Amino acid sequence: MKHTLALLAPLLGLGLGLALSQLAAGATDCKFLGPAEHLTFTPAARARWLAPRVRAPGLLDSLYGTVRRFLSVVQLNPFPSELVKALLNELASVKVNEKPGLGSGGRVTPHALLPAQVVRYEAGYVVCAVIAGLYLLLVPTAGLCFCCCRCHRRCGGRVKTEHKALACERAALMVFLLLTTLLLLIGVVCAFVTNQRTHEQMGPSIEAMPETLLSLWGLVSDVPQELQAVAQQFSLPQEQVSEELDGVGVSIGSAIHTQLRSSVYPLLAAVGSLGQVLQVSVHHLQTLNATVVELQAGQQDLEPAIREHRDRLLELLQEARCQGDCAGALSWARTLELGADFSQVPSVDHVLHQLKGVPEANFSSMVQEENSTFNALPALAAMQTSSVVQELKKAVAQQPEGVRTLAEGFPGLEAASRWAQALQEVEESSRPYLQEVQRYETYRWIVGCVLCSVVLFVVLCNLLGLNLGIWGLSARDDPSHPEAKGEAGARFLMAGVGLSFLFAAPLILLVFATFLVGGNVQTLVCQSWENGELFEFADTPGNLPPSMNLSQLLGLRKNISIHQAYQQCKEGAALWTVLQLNDSYDLEEHLDINQYTNKLRQELQSLKVDTQSLDLLSSAARRDLEALQSSGLQRIHYPDFLVQIQRPVVKTSMEQLAQELQGLAQAQDNSVLGQRLQEEAQGLRNLHQEKVVPQQSLVAKLNLSVRALESSAPNLQLETSDVLANVTYLKGELPAWAARILRNVSECFLAREMGYFSQYVAWVREEVTQRIATCQPLSGALDNSRVILCDMMADPWNAFWFCLAWCTFFLIPSIIFAVKTSKYFRPIRKRLSSTSSEETQLFHIPRVTSLKL
């Protein structure tokens, strides 16, 4: 019963709990869904990194620097911006017209000005061409004249007479010839090395061209595929949302269960407790009524028996022959009568009539069943929302139009496709030409080797001629040695002279041809490339024709700086940043998924959860509680019962009276009186055991029921009324509360699922603007092209013609010194100083001189 008394407090607080639950249901608290998953997207941008080419430092670097400084002296003019601009815009104007046209006012047209501008810019090369032309004209002509002169024995020859300065002249000529030969040797060695280096670098450099083109082709051809890969990864949030949709029904049911259990559980507990109280109260009431009826019947049997015993005791105790304390026993006998009168207690028949058949319901089973139904709300919600979830999955499976067309509207995509196809065609068509270039390079290398070998042969002729000549000179004072060595040395020198004259024209032609090509590549392309003049020229508006304007080719609304784009590409920036595509392409429009999310929101709003299966109170239980409420149990006057219960069944203690009579019976002298007193004592004992003791047990039982009903009855009706009112209120409000909770859960679920799509949008934004189509291969291709063209091809090429030119021009002093030196290596014809005839000279007999002992 203590539990029953404590039931009122939670019932009184139930209304406040229900109101708080209603407020909680309307609040937006999404913690019950747990943290959202972090989606891991596969990078769509392909790893492209063109390995930089670097020429390894070597011993020829100082030679390369010397050649560059020489070319900077030859070409003193700055980058010809106007000339290149005119050439690009009017390619036909570079041809020299047979009749140059004049504009109005006597102005020369641009077509007539271009050759003059070219000559003015190439002034240094024109001077070198004049020098080469003079060399080509004079050296072979001089060689022809020398050859004719030698045929007529008028050039070269030998020293005819000795004189004092002969040794000094001969030594000086030999030293100059040796120095010239050493310079030729250094030059030809460098020419051999640079010729071989050029040939070695040409092959890998030419093979690197297709690789560079393929890298550029990959740059432009991969963009559509990467954008398509980005669009395809929209399936990741779709799959995640679809997976979580499988559990949305359970989540909704769990949310409803979580937010309503603070109201439902106490109410069901109150119903269960009230059912127990009802059952106990009905039991006590039935016990009370049965006990009263039994007590009344027992008193009807007990009262005549007590009266007969009292009358006989009064008669015996009042006799004169009664000895002992007969007066005391007489006073006890006079009070021998019933104490309690249970016919005076109020009737409970009307209450029992109201509670007839109560309890009809099994409250414990009902509460257990309702708890099970309430706990099954998640599964129930999952079943009820399954059809809507399937529709939601269909809506989620659709791809937004903007995401699907992400790659189609990308600016420059059509141009990129054309470029990719063009680059692929160029790469395929360039291979035969590159093979031809390699073939012609082989020819150039062979010619270079031949001419270098000729120069080397000249050096060898000079060295052999000097060695043989010096040997011949050292043996000339000994008449026993012939002078053939000196003659052979002179002939070697003249052979070198002949080779020099013979190959002077091919040498100067090869030198000038390679000089004109390599020098212009270095000064016009490489030098302006390194100092940024090419980028400055390309970025100047109007310099490039519309057909070469990068912004127009890509369909951009804003012109871009090629130099800035190159720097950004070098840092690994994406084409989005480099081409400033945010001005030409609205990425946010393609990533706008509001229509998609609105459709999902509409589908989520159609979710419904029916809570009608949760009765909280069965009809039988409601009838039981209503019967209890109207029974009037609390109106029974329980103090009337307590008044009779507090009275003894018999006013006099029959056991004590029987014991007193037993003592008096032993004290009597009259055996008949003693015997009769003893019989009365035994009769009282028997009556007490047979009638009074059962009556006392029934009174104790009645007291327990009355006390129980007295303590619970006053609050029982209030508790019953509160439970019925709360059940009715919660039953009526439960659908509305469930709907509000459902709306809250739907909003939380939608926000969570939209978070996945927001992750995708943020990833796409970052991927497209920062990672897709990184243009490092473009800057790498430009850098590698410069390294290939300038460092690996132009530098050895220019060093080769520079060394060959060194040898070519040092052939002139070599010819001069070789011709002059050869005279001193031939035998000297000694003539007499007398004026005798030639015949006398022939038959001159030397004078015999005496020998001094």
C-alpha cells in the first residue's frame, strides 16, 4: 500500500512531463541521428608531372658561354617586336616583291619595309656573311694562283743563299707555325668533341619531342574524362543516402519512442499500479463484507450461550452456601455479555454491487503488452514508411541536370578536343620528319667529321713537316747525310697548304650555314626566351594575330597573360586558375542541387507513422477503472467498523472467569456446589475455544481489511480520475506529437543527407578549381623545349661552328707560315762569289791545303 500512496506524485507531474515532451518534440535536436559520415572521394585529377630536363654541367660550359658572348656581340639589336609582329600578321610580306609598291604620299608599304627591317636587325650576321664571302672568294682564288705559280716554279721554292739572319727567320717562322698548328689542334679537338656532342644530343632531343607532344595531348585530352569522373562520383553521396534511407524508418520510430517514453512509461506504470490497487481494494472489500457477515452469524450463536452461562453463574454464586470470594466472581459473571455488535457496522453491499466482476482486465498483462507495443515503434515505423522509402530511393538515384552536364559546358572543351586531336596528329605525323631530321643530322655529322679530319690532317702535316724539317736541319752540317728529310718535311707542309686551299670553301660554307642557323636560334629565340621578351611580346595586345590569340581560341571572355599563366603553371596551378574560367563558366550553377533537394524534401514530407496501435488502456481496464471511480468506495464510513473492532468480542475475559470459578470450586465444602462451579468453568473454557477465539480471528481479519481500505480509499478515486484523464489526453495528443517528431526527424535527416551532397559539392569545387587539369606539363614542356632547343641542341651546335670557324680562319696563317717555313727545309744551293763563267764553276778543282801536324 505504500507504493499506492507514492503513486500520486508522478501522476500529478505527468501533465507537466507531457507538456515538456510536446515542447521537446517541436525543438530541432538532431543528436539522436549521430554524427554524419565523412565521404572519401577518389581524386579525379590524374597525376601528371613532366620530368624536367637539365643539361648536366661539363667542361664545355665555358666554351658555350664564350660562344654566347660572341653571339651577343654579333647581334646587338634587341628583340625585333615590330618585325615579328609584321611577319606573323603578314607572312606573305617577307617575300621580296619584284615591284615594291608605294602607298599614298610616297610611303613605302609594309611589304617593302620588311626586307629592310630584316637586314637592319641581322646587321651583325650580314657583316659575318660579307667576311665569309670574302673568305670564300679570296682563299680559293689565292690557292688557285698559288697552284699556278708553283706549276711555273715561281712560288715557294727554296732558299738560294745563306745569310746571317737566316737562322733567326727560320726559327721565328717555325715558332709561329708551331703556335698556329697548336691553335688549330685545340680548335679541331674542340670541333670533334662538339660535333660528337651535337650528334649525341640530337637523337634524344628529337625523341623527346613526341614525349612532349604526348604530355600536352594528355593535358587537353584528359580534361573531359576527369570532369566526367567528377560527375560520376555523385554516386557516393547517393549510395550513402540510399543506405541511410534503409534505416530512416527505424530512426523515426526510435526518435518517437525516445521522446515519448518519458510520458508513456510513467503513465503505463501508473495504470499498472492502479490496477494492482484496484485488485487489492476489491479483495479487501470482499473480505470485509464476508467477515462482517460471518461475525454477525457467530454473534447470533454466541449470545444465547453466554446468556445461559451468565444466568447459571448468577444463581450459583448467590447461594448462601458459596464459600470464598464469591462476590468477586459474581461481579465478573454479571459482565459476561457480548462486547462488539457487528450488526451496527454500515453495509457495503451497494459498493460490492458496483464492483461486481471487477477487475475484468488483467492489468499486468495489459501493461506488458502496451509496453511491448510501444517498444516496437521503431520496427512499426520502418514497416509503415517502407513504401515512401522506396520512392525516396528512386528520387535519390536520379542525377541532377547540372552535375550530369558538368563536362559539357566547360569552356574551351571543344577547342581542347580539337587541340588534342591536332596534337595527336602532329605527334604521329612528326615522327617521319623527325626521322628525316635525324638522317640529315647524320649527314651533317659525317661532313663535320670529314672536314674536322681534313683540318686534323693539316695539323698532322704541319707537325710532321716541322719534325722532319728540324731533323733535316740538324743533319745538314754533316755531308754524309742526305737532305731528303728536309725535303720531305717541306713537302708535308705543302701538302697541308694544298689541303687548306682545297677544303677552305667547304669549311667556310659549313661554318656560315651552321652559324646562321644556330646563331639566330640563340639570339632570336633562346636569349629572348630566357629574359622573358618572348612572353612580353606575346602578352602585348595586337602582336599576335587573332588566329593565335589563346583567349579567343579557348572562348574566354577575358584576355590572359601568357607569362603569368606560365608562372602559375610552373607552380602547379590548375587550368581553372590559369585561364580565369570563373569569368567564363558558372560552376555554382552546375553545382546547384536545390531542385534535387526540394524533391527529396517533398518526398520526406509524405512520411507517415500511425500510432493508433498504442492503446495505453484496454476497454476492459477502462471499465474497471470507471467502475472503481463510481463505486463510492471512499464514501464507506470506516470509523464505524473500527469502533466495533476495538471492542472485545465478550466484555469479560472468559478464561480468567473460568480460572476464578475453578478456584472457588476447590474452596467449597459442599461437593455438589463445587461440582457445578467446576462444570461451569469447563463450559466457559469450551465456549471460549469454540466460539470466542474464531470470533477474535475474524475481527483481526476485518481490522486488516478496514485499515487497508481506510488508507487507500480516500485517494483512490483521485488517482483513478488522473490516470483516466492522462490516458485520454495522451491518447488524443499522441498522433499530433508523433507527427511533430516525425517532421523534426525528417528535417534532421534531410539536413544530414544534404550534408553528404554538400561534401560532394565542396569536393567538386576544390577538384575543378585546384586539381583538375594541372598545367604543369605545359610549363614543363616549355621548359623542356627550351632546354632541348637551347641547352642540348643550340649550344653544342654553336660551339661546333665556333670551333670549326676557329680552325678555318687559322688556316690562313697556317698556309702563310707553312709556305714560308718550307723554303728553309729544302736544300740550299750555294753559289761562288767570283764572276767566272758557269763552265769554270763546274770544273773548279778545290785547292789542296797542307796538313799541320
